[in-house]
Amino acid sequence: MVMREATAMLSQLRLHAHRPVYTEEFEAPFLAATREFYTREAADFIAYNSSPEFLQKAESRIREEARRVEEYLDPETTAPLRALMEDVWLGQHFKTLVYNPNSGCTHLFQADKIADLARMHRLFSSVPGALEEVRQVMKESITKYGEAIVRDPEKTRDPVTFVQNFLALKAKFDQIVVRAFAESKEAFGALVAAFENVLNKDTRAARFLSLYLDDLFRKSMRGLSEAEAEQKLDEVLVLFRYLRDKDIFEALYKQHLARRLLGGRSASEEEEKKMIVKLKAECGQQYTSKLEVMYRDMQASDDIMRQYHAREDLQRYDRQQIFTCMLSFNHP
């Protein structure tokens, strides 16, 4: 109470003394002493504690000083004291915190430390250059994990396993960006850039993605609800967006689709159509025109089969023979 009255009196004196008495006689020496005290404390604390522990301490100290202003000091001190605390605790140490080999960002990403990453993102948001460092480490981590998938013979032997591993990696970092980085546009941009880079390091990515869809439509789609099937397609579509070899994917997907249609092996023709619609929305009418023709041919074959079945002498023809002829004519 006494402290509050004293600082209030100094603030009021400027109205009569025609000079900033509070700023000159109290605030300036107070800020200098505060900087000296916390500079020493922060340096000592970072030497013996992990990055998450340091950030917890920093957050606590920043809040304490904010309360001190509310309880004892002039509101004008709020901004300079906040800036001082952020500089002493964060601005001078953020690179050490980010690149700490045992507890920095690389470790936090690997261990899915969402709460610690969220605190780091929140505190660093007001520190120039700090979040750029965090995003750079995230890109490097995605690249490292992605290259491990590409180089692992066990994971590249099976296209389904290859794609599933990339989907799991994408889901991991999606959660970090959404839950820890508050869906930051810059963080999403870094994530996309990293996945585009690492996925296209393997020239087989387009073929593997088409084969994954082939397996999905022939086997994995069975028994899924409509919502679950939709989610599966959307997950694949995200990886498709990262592909640079979209023309290669289209050619392979057309082949795999034709085999499914000819053999009647698709678990869900409705989901097949949905996937074509999604590809069309991504790449335009021309990209999916041949795929759409296949479906029109299939519908035409169904109509012809119904007519043929009405004639006793042509019942020996089966759907595959008819549709094969139509595909040969339209897709030599």
C-alpha cells in the first residue's frame, strides 16, 4: 500500500514539476536494477536446467513482474518492464533453448511434447526471429523422419507401408501445428514445404500412392463407415497435393482403376467416384477426363448387360468381356 502511494505521488508530481519525475527518479533506476537482477538469474538458470524448465521459469517471472506493476507501479511501466523481461529471459536465450541438444526443439518434436511446444510458441511470439528458428527445426525434423522412411528397405518394399508411414508422420506434425502452434499459417507453410521436399526425394512416391489407393479400394475400404472412408480419401489427397509427379500418378491411377473396374474388385464404386471428384477439384477437368470416361463406359456396359440378359441366346456373355471390348475401343 505504501509503495503504491509513493509511486502514485511521483506520477502526480509531473503535473507540477513539468518534468517526468516518476520516470527519471524511479522507473529508470528500477528498470536498470531489474535488468541486472534477472540477467544474472536467467544466465544461472539456463546453465543447469532444460529448455522446458527454463521457459516455465521465464513465464513465471514475467507474470510476477506484470502483477507487480498492477499492484504497486504506474501503468506506464507495464510496456517497458514487459519488453525488458522478454529480452532478458527470451531474446537473449532463444537460440540456446531451441537448439539445446538434450531438451530443445528436436527433442520436443520427437517426444510430442505438446504443452512444452505450446509454451515455447506462446512466449516466442513476441521475440523477433525466435519462431523462425522453431519452424526451421520443425522442417529439419520432418525431413529427417521422412528420409528415414525413404531409406528404409523394409518401409519401401511395400507401397502400403510406405504411404502409411508418411501419413503417420503427417498426422504427428499436424497435431503439433494445431495444438501447440495455434494453427499458425507460418507453421503450416513450413510443414507443407518440408513434406513437399522429402516426399519427392523418392521417385517412386507417385506409384506408391496410386498402389496404396488401389489396396484401399480393393481391401481396406470394406467395412468402413462413410465418414471413415471419406477421411481415408482426404488423408491420401493431402499427400497427393505434395506430389510433383502428378502426371505419373494420373497414368498409374488410370491403369489401376481400369483393373479394378474390369475385375469388379472395387469395394465401393461410390468412393471411387468421390476420389475422382476430389482429383478433379484439385487439378481440373482435363486431369480426370479419362477417368470419368471409364465410369461412363462402365455404366453403359451395365445397360447393355441388362439388355443382353433379356435375350436367351446372348446370356453366355459376361460383363468383363463386354467392358473389356469397350475399354479397348475408348482407351487403346
